[in-house]
Amino acid sequence: MTTEDDAARSHARPDLGEDGGGRRADLEGDGLEHLLLRLAIGFVNIPSEQLDTAIDHALAEVGRFGGVSRAYLFRYDHRRRTVSNTHEWCAPGIEPAIDREQDIPFAAIPDQFEAHVANRPRHVPDVAQLPRDAPWRARLEAQGIQTLVTVPLWDHGELIGFAGFDSVAAPRRWNERDLQLLQVLGELLANAEYRRRQADVQRVIASLSVTNEELQRFAGTVSHDLRSPLATVRGMLAMVRDDRVGPADAEQLLERTLATVDRTIDLVDGLLSHARSGRIVGEPVPVHLEQVIEEVRGALSEDIAARGARVMVEDAPLPTVLGDRDRLASVFQNLVTNALIHVPEERAPAITVTATKVIAGQVEVLVRDNGDGIPADRREAALETFGRGEDARGRPGAGLGLAICRRIIAAHGGAMRLAEAPGGGLEVRLRLPATG
């Protein structure tokens, strides 16, 4: 037995023929008004990040209800004077057109654009009745369209696009009430577009707020980490210039000056690396971590020898991961350098690299040292830009190394977190995409 609700649903979603034209739903009466009301309520409650899906759903609902072949949304670009298809629903058997309906010049649709500027729907009951030389006719006939109606979308006084409905199977006519109801749908979709744009603005504002906070921290760090060594360099050079030291002391001052300049250059390089690390990584390729660690040993051989350090791979061989080889090499070089700096002077650094099982398509790589580690309540801060621990005062660096590493790992779709190494020290846990 069929309930009244079943009957209503049957009326609201007519069956479509294989040619996609289907039978025309009875748009007169309350059926379409109730559908639009239901869609409007749904738009009110939908989260902003789901608006695209909601627009697709609304086009499909109205398209099925009206028995049309296509329902779609176009957006106007007034600066470039073009219009592009952003959303599309097609009845079964109807070929999608969205990919080829991009960047259409206003000059190709003059009558439609003029009607929309005047806030009127554009109704073409029978494409075959358009003038032979009409530029729009050839475009519509190429898609097999026989009847077309489009309604403008306005957002706070700005014409932002239009919603449209095509019929392919046979010509059909929309009456005045149909067009009025479709304009209501246009207002509904325009409001959804407004909400989406507002959400985009809020995301930009939030992003700028985070950027401004980081810039403020950057300014404070630069005032100390750049001005301080430069002031030292200036003072030493002034002493040599003014002959306030003998030849032997002058040579020693110059050596110290050169060392200070080198440290300042390292700081600037670190700042540049931090800025670049937020960029999208290159095309992922298989990266042999064993080879990466060997290269890091070679690049840091002098620093490793100077500290009597050991950089070891446990449970070799290390796995192969997918990623940007250069960026991943910089991650491991940063981690080894960080350990060499922060393991106390009275202790020979011991740095181990090992890997654990694949978890949800990712490999977890552990880098451990035998330093003093980072207390649990300061680990998250240590991963932030310029997040140096209290024990790092007086040591080289600006607190950028771990922040750079996390940004690079995140750009690979992975994650990085800090923990306490067995027996003390710092353990850095990296998750990276596996090759298989």
C-alpha cells in the first residue's frame, strides 16, 4: 500500500526517459514551492565547507523535479568579461558539458548577459526559432539544447552568475509562474554563494591573523638575533680601526668577527629556509632514507667529528618513502644539527635513526639523541617558529630547526611530534608516506 508521503515523493521526482528529457513535472501548485522551502531550510543549517555539495544537491533536486536534461550554475568574471560553469547536474544519458563551458566571453552570450544585468530571466522556448546569425544559437545547437531558461544570481547588488536549465528531448515552454519560482531558486543559490564568499574572507582573515602574530615574534627575534651579532662585529672592527689593540690581538679579533659573521649568515639562511618550507613540495618520488642519512653524515662530518658524535642507523635498512628528496634531506640534517647543538658539552652526542611498521600507509621514523630532552609541557612550543627552550640560551640557532622540519613533513602529508627517548633525551617521531 502506498502512503501519502510516498505519493508525494513519486510526484516530486518524475521518472526520466533514456534520452534525458523525461516528462514535464507539474510545476504549478505547491510542489516546487515546498521543494524550494525545504532546500532553503537545508542551506540555513549546512556548514560553510559543505556549501558546494549543497548547491549540487539543490540543482539535482530541481532538475529531477522539473524533468529537465541539465541544471547548472555559472559564475561571471567581470574583470575578464567571461563566464564559467562551476556546478552541473545531468539527467541519465545526458553528456556533461561543464569541462568545455569555461571562460566563455560575454560577447558570445549578449542577449543573456543583457537580460541578467536587467535582473530578468532569459527564456528561449525553442532554440530553432532564434535568428540564424545569432552567436548563441550555434553554441546551444552543438549541445542538442532545444529549450533553455537561465535566471540571474545577485549578491548585494553585484551580478555574480546565473542558474540555468536545459531541455534536450523536445522543446518545452516555462510559464510565468515557473520563471518566478526559478528566480526564487536563484536567490537561494546566490545567498549560498554569499555565505561561501564570507567563509572564504573569514579564512583569509584568520590566516592573516596567524601570519601577523608570527611576524611580531619574528620582529622581536630579529632585534636580538641579528642586531646583537652585528653590534658585536661593529665593536670589534672599530677597535681594529682605532688601533686600540696590537697586531696579535687584532688578528684574533678579526677571526672572531669572521666567526660571528658566519653565524649571522647561518641565521639568515635559517630564516629563508623557514619561509620556503611552507611551499608545496615537489613531485613525490621514492626516497631511500638510508642514502639520505649517509649524505647527512657527509655534509656534517666536521661538526660530527668536532663533538665526537655518532650518527647510527638501527635495524637497518631504513625504508623507502615517497617525497621530495631535497626537503627530506634538510629535515634529517636539521634534526642531527639540533642534537649536536643541544647535547651538553660534557657528553658525546649519540644520535640514532630507526623505523617502525607502516601505519595507515605511512612509515614512522624515529630520530633519538642522548641530550636533556624537552619537558612535555614545552614540546608543542618547541615546534613553533622561534620556539627555543630555556636551556638553549647562549647556544647557536634561532629556534627555527624543528619548526622548519614540521612544516616540511606536513607538506608531505605526514606528521611530526616530540617525545622522550628511552633513557632520556629527545625523540622526534616522523610519519611519512610509504611506497607501497
